[in-house]
Amino acid sequence: MIGVSVLEKGTANGIITDLEGKFRLSVGPKATLKFSCVGFLTQEVAVGNRQDITVALVEDTKQLNEVVVVGYGVQKKSDLTGAIASVSGDDIKNLSTVDAAAALQGKAAGIQILNTSGAPGSSASIRIRGYSSNSDRLGPLLIVDGLQVDNIQYLDPSMIESMEVLKDAASAAIYGAQAGNGVVLITTKTGNGANGRPKIIYAFKAINQSLGKTPEIFGAKDWIKYKELSGYDMKALCESYGVDYNNPKETDWVNEVFGSSWATQHSITFQDGNDRGHFFTSVNYINNDGIVRGKKDTYTRLTGQLNADYKLYKWIKVGTNTSIEKWATRDITHQSAYGSMLAPTLLLDPLTPVYWDSVDDFTTSMKEQYAKNPASILIAPNGKYYATSKFQMDDNGNPLLQRDRRNAKNSGISVRGTAFADFTPIDGIVMTSRFSYRIAQNNSHDYAAPYYMNGQAKADDYSISAAANNSQYYQWENFANFNKTLFVKHNIGAMIGMSYTEYRSDNVSASATGTGGNKILTGDADNFKYLNFVNSAETTTKSIGNLPGVATSLSYFGRLLYTYDNRYSLQFNYRTDAFDTSKLPADKRWGKFPSVAVGWNISNEKFIKDNISSDILSFLKFRASWGRNGNVNVLNNYPYISPISYNSAWYQYGDNPAQHYGSNPSGLANPNLKWETSEQLDFGLDMRFLNNRLTLSLDYYNKNTKDLLISINPVPEVYTNSTIVNAGKINNKGFELEASWKDHIGDLKYNISGNLSTLKNKVTYLYDDIKRIISNTGGVDGTNNMVHSAFEEGHSIWYFRAYDYAGVNKETGAAQFRNHEGKIVSSSELSEQDMTDIGSAIPKLTYGLTINLEYKGLDLSVFGTGVAGNKIFNILYRADTPMRNSLKYFMDNAWSENNKNASMPAVADVAHDRYFWSSSASLFNGSYFKIKQIQLGYTLPKTLTKKVAMKELRVFVSLDDFFTFSKYPGMDPETATTSRNGGGGYDIGTYPTMKKCTFGASFAF
């Protein structure tokens, strides 16, 4: 065997075997040689007086028989016929993230993790193999220890044993109507104190957080220059507003808003086990104060996990997995044009101070407001007044005012658990009964007082609101697994089962609003800012809401797997689901979801074994699968019937002038409605070479989703505004590659792994009467930009639809555009029909790279991830308010007499041109590569730790999200988006990802 490591034990004296498996090493007669190779058991051999030593390495059957979790069971990895990505707990155990979804980023091909906000407590979203719906219900089904959960943010990565992602329809079909966007299966840890493993582990992390990538916006002097190029007499304006034109005092709004902060994480774990049972208990606490100055963006979470199992008899095993979570958040507003804190951070001019000392410094409109109602001019905690721009009427006035006036708080508690019993009546059959539940309760409170900064940034009335949300989810499943090898070569596996679920919710909300600026509370102190103290004045309007809900489902499912001689595998899955009539009518409620998959273990064929050494080709397998899944999450609230708007209009009967309440249908019934369905074809190839050192996996997938839910306007004669129909199709297809190299050189162990996936997304059909569906006009509400998202046949889902910027007229510096006929025209010649597809926010390529090194007690991990092919539309600049700050890019690349080859037009030519800012000139390359983590750790020698009764002590330092490589001139390309449906890729100020320096230690006893 080539590449076997031969090391004299206790020394650095070693060598690698040659092509014929031979080696030569000088050692003494008392030496012991250590033979090791990836995929084989390590052996130690005493030398003695021998000159020649022959060793036969034994394959590591644990690796060869490694199992992965599949729906309602496990399978040997070598028997898999579907596309399943497996991420072990070891792959994610040292990450600084506290969100299990974020821990998947860059770890497997075909999985995209969306971080639409870097704020503390924000959760990541998972997308598997593209975007298969025009709705916002695009996330996969999440299963933790058999329980369907609503999120996995509560799971600390340190508690996870493994994560399996069912990517193809054949693997996910066992979950039927809820698996159209893929399935994520998570198994948490079970205790094991055997073989000297630690029974008590305490871990601590202290994380220093700060702003990562800073936006390339104007400083004071550059901003003045830019506005002069726009045609403004800035010297006169500065003099009239009391600004030193030659030496202006600059306000760095980004620095005023963002600072450094600390987050801490603590966890303690107790575990033990024997041949009868195991227990695992973990308590985790997180306290994160974000990088916005002040205590307005915080997240605290306390979670406890208790897993236990016990074998009562040989034929019965019982267990439970229970998680308790208590959380609380405060957040700041962003991703909006009005009431936002982050938008003015980027848009306020750098000449405006943060605070004013006196009323004399106010703008004219503020002075007028102060004279009428002094209380509406808010005073900062330092006793000064919040300043706002005199050069522009900013939509939000001052970012620190928007921060301080916010009093929103959210908190809650959740309990999630599973209790199960496994019965083994005869060898090969395991019958499981499993009861799972989720109980959740959360509260929210908000209070806002009137304020005034200008005609745009103001609130005239007091408001207060609170809500209490309660929900219970129950899941009862019974299934049986059969696995048996017959006549040596025939392996048969079968599973059959049923599932019943019930979800109940009861939510109560109440609010009060004043009119005319009148107060709504009986007191002004903080302890009065609750609904109990709302007054009964005529100017106070109160409202309440309460609507309990219930949803149920019933499912039957089964699987059949046959493998012959470890060479040929065939698998069938089938599931049928029914949901209550809140989703579909009684005669349409059942859905049927089959799948079939085949596998061919080519490396076990005789013609391979006889001609290719296993040292070269260790494993080769071909996979193919087809399956059907559904997306029932898009259906709710009886969409197939004609809803009645109760007492929603006034009616007059006959000649009587009196008006009466009336009710009317608000939609047209569609009894033929059905859920969205996806069919997917997958071809895969799994390979291992060079004694399992090199691993490769290739996949091609083609996924077609049909029966998308579309809201259309019926003909006017039916007197209703809309009806919902199945009228759309989407195709997602692409390639996936995963590769890894694992080896060691003496005491140096190393592992390099990477993955990449491509995606081509297209709408292949839309209802004949609909040319396109428009959403997110202006990017977000309140802008005067004409860009919007569009859903249209022949294009990527929710592409950017805007004008096509065609460059600069080199002689005049004017902006040029391409119209719908392909002609080059000016902006004055454009019309709505010239708007076109200018790009998409969906990446065409996602990839990840991980490098792990271990040398004696030292370990180094480097992990990075990136995307390519996606676009970002920056909507910060507004042609109707051109005095706001913006990206310096538009000045640095502007046409001038000395720069006629510029990519951007002359500044003055487009300063007020709405068409230019609504064109692809505002579109940027969203590609980026982030080094998500560089971690260096050291584990002290056991000879030292055992002296203080410790089994292990590891300390580490880590740089997380520290380095971003991107051409985007804005803040953070990863979070430059909105979280609205179809609103991906619009940047108007989003909480950026924080870069972190982490110090940590773990103590094991």
C-alpha cells in the first residue's frame, strides 16, 4: 500500500511507504513502529531484533459501515441511493455561531444560507437546490430528533450529533406534502461516558464584536465636491447653514452608530452511559449586545437539553429528548425607507452634527414645531437635541433618534420534546411509537411617543401595543423497520408507518393610539408604559384582536429497500398526506408522493476488483433517483372558498337614504385548488481514491415545480377583487461537487474539503392572462425609484426589472440607455415598456472551503464561503432628494473632460434623473468570499491535566467573519437585502454581519 505512515512511537522519526508499500527506517531494537493510514485501523508493532517487518492493515469497518439518518430510520452510507448531505457534529462544534442553520453555511453543496440581517437574535434561512415558489414559504422541513420544529435557532451547534440534508425528491418523498423545499434532519447528542470519555464539560466564549466591511460613502469634503459637480453652490449653502466651507467639521455617521461590543456564551454538559442506557444534559446561556451603540439591539437565550434512553429489556427501549428555551430580544429598525435607523446612517450628509446644544441651532420647521409643541422635539440622554440636516429633508431625521425612540421588546419560552419506545419482538424488526410536542409562548411590547424632525421624519400621535401568542403542536407517529440479510447476498429493508399532527394557536393583541397629539397613558414614567394604564379619553382609540386556530394532518408512509451483493440497490418510498379543510376541500385533501431510486456500487464489481487496486480506487458508486414532493405551507385560511368580508361596506336599500352594514364576497371560489408539487430527477456519482484519502461526490439535479398559487383578478362581472389559482411552474437545475482530502504526515493530521453548486432558476409557465407579477416597487415602500421585482415566464424568479443603462456618451458625458427595440436612447425617450430584466439576486454559484490541521496539541481551522452570479440593487440615492449621502462610486467613476472613458455619466447630468437611478447603473456585482473563521486552538497534554483531575483542557482564539472580499461598494454584500417576499438584493441599509474576535476555553472532567 502506498502512503502508509510509519512512525517510531514517541519520536518524530518516520517515513511514508512507496508505490509498492515498502519503507526503510533506522530504529533501535526497543522501538515500536506505528502504522496508520486513512480508512484503516492504526497498528503498533514492536521491532525487536527483526530487520524485515510485514504488516497487513485492517480496514476500519466503522468507517465502511457508517450510517446516516434518513426519514424514520438509518441506512449505511454505502447503501444510499439518494442525494443526502451529512454534516457531523465535529464539523460544526467549534463555530462561534449560536444558530444551527447558520452552522450549515458552506458545509455542503446545494445548500444556500441566507443571512438577511446580522442583528443579534436574527435567524438564518435555508434554501435547498434553489427557489421553488413565488411565495415566501421556501424553507425546508426541519426535523429534530423526530420532531417537526418551526426553527432550529434554539439549537446550539455544540448539542448536535449530526445534520442530514435530504436534497433530492427521492430522499425527501417520505415526508410528502411538506418536503417540496427539502428536509433537514438533526440528531442531538446522547450521553456516553464509556472508554474514558469526559462526563462533565464546561465551555466558555468571550466574543469581541465590531463592524466588518465599511461602506464607501462620502466624507465631508468629498460630499461638498460631489454636490458642486451636481450643480449646487455649496459655498453659499454652507455659509447660510453655518458650515465652514473650507474646513468643514465632519460627522462619521457609521462610526457614531456602530461601535465594539462583547457577547458571552457559557455551556455545561453532563453525560454518561453504559450498555443499558445513556443520558445527556446540556445548559447553554448566551448574552449578546450588538454593535449598535446603546442597549437597543440585544439578544439573550437560556436553553436546556435533556436526552435520555434506557433499555428496560432486550426487546424494549424507551427514551426522551426535551429542550427548554427562554429568550428575549430588542432590535432596531432597518430594511425600510421610513422609521429606519440604518438608512439615515448611510444617507445623512456628513456636515450635519449628531446633536445641537440650543434651540437656536434648529431648522426653521423645527423652530416652528417647538413653538407649538416643545414636547415633540425629543431630547437625547445627554441633555442635547438631536440634530438633522439643513441641506435635505431626510426621511428619518437622525439615526440616534430612531434608535432611542424605539421601545420594542420581545420575549418568550418554548418547550420541545419527544418521548419514544422501541420494541424489538424478533431479530430484524424494530417497532417505534413516538409522541412529540412543541409548546410556545411569547410576548411583545412597544410604545412610541410623538416626535418631530422635519415634514417627513415625524410622528404626530402616541401609540402603544402588546401581544401574547400561544401555540401547541402535537405529533404522534408509529412505524416499524425491518432489516435482514438473506442467503448472504440479499439485503432487504422495509418501513411502514403513520403520523398524526395537530397544531393549535391562540393569539391576543391590543393597541391604543391617540389623536391630535393627546396622551394615551395615565402616567409618563416607564412603569406606566403598559396597556393597563391606557386612559379613557375620547381622543384615545383602542383596538383588540383574538383569533384561535387549529390545523391537523394524517399521513401514511412506507419504504422498501433491496440490495443485492452490495452492488445493486433499489429503493421505493411512498407517502400520502391529508390535511384539514382549512387548506383544501375534503375531496382534494389527499396528496400522493412516490419516489424511486437506484444505486450501483461499481467498485464491488469483479471487473473492477480484478483490474484496479483498491489502493487507487477505493469506492465508486452511481446513483439515480426520481421523486415527487409537495409544498402545503402555501395553503391556509380556506383559500379555495369565497370568503365573506363581514360588515365591510355600507348599503342603501331602495329609496330609503339610511345606510346599513353589508357583507360581500371578497374573492372568487376555486374548488379545484391544490398544493404546489415538485418533481425532481437526480444523478449522482460517489468516489473515493487512494485508500479513501480523496473523496469526490458529483450530482446533477433537475427540479420542476408546478401548480404555483397565483392571485388573479377575475372579470369585472363577478364583482370580486381576486381569486387564487394554480397557474405557475418553476424549474431549478444545477450541478453539485463535494471533494475532500484527508491524510497525515507523522503527527500532522490534515483535512481539506470543499464544495460548490450551480443553480439555474427559471419560471417556465405563468397563467395565460398574466404577463408578469410585480412586487416590491421601489425596492421598499416610500422610495421614488421605479425598479421592482418581477415574476415572469422565461426569467429567473423575482428578477430586477428596471431600465437598461448602456454607458456614457463619450463626447457629452450624458447617460445612455437601451430601449426595448435595442436602440440607444436618452432618459427622456424612455417609457415603461423599456424596462427589462437586468439581473437577479439569486446566486448562480455557491461554494465553501474548509482546512483543518492538527499537530500534537495544536489545531488550526480555516473556513470560508462565498457566492457568485448574484446582483445587488442599491436604492440609497433618490433623484427627488439629491442632497443625501450616497456611494462614492458614482463620483470616482464619473465622466469628465479629463476622463471620457468613464463608466458613469457626468454627475450633473443625472443628479435629478429618476430614470438613471432606476436603471442597471445602480446594480452591482453581489459576489463575495468571506473567511468565516480562522481558529487556533491548543489542547494541553493529558500528563498535565490529569494532575488537576481534568481529562482535557483546550483554549482557542478565533477570528470570525473578519475578512470579506467583494467589489460591492456598499456595506455588507451578505446582508445587503430585505427579508420581504421577492425583495432579495435591495440595499437600503441592513444590519451588517459583525466581525468577531473570540476567546474561549473548554474544560472536561
